[in-house]
Amino acid sequence: MSIKETNDKIAQEVTTGFQKIEDGVMGGYKKIENGVVGAFEKMEDKFVGKFLTHEGETVEDAKKRLAEEQRKREESAKDE
């Protein structure tokens, strides 16, 4: 085997190893991120459901209403 072939083989092994490490790290990060985001969304839904919904309003409807109210407040603040 020539030096070039040996170097190519080493480069391929290093690249493959790096890719496996990167995939593992990113996979772990995505799992953590999804877990945190999911937990936050559950807490948010419970808070909105308990404190911010109007009579007969769903959590999703309340979130839409609150987002619209916030948008109006921001527009009003820009106009002033």
C-alpha cells in the first residue's frame, strides 16, 4: 500500500469517526431540546388554562386571543 493510499484510508476513518461523534452529540442535543420544549409547553398550557382562559374558551383559543392582544399593544406602542 502506498503512502497516498494509507493517507486516504486514515482521512476516511477520521472523517467517519468525526461524523459518528457529531451525529451522537446532535442526537443527544435534539432529545434534550425536545424534552425541555415539551415540558415548557405543558407548563404554559396549564398556566393559560388555569389563569388566562375565559369561560368556555379552550387553551388554544386563549393563546390566540392573547397573541392578538399583544400584537395590538405593540402596534399601539409604535403609534404613540
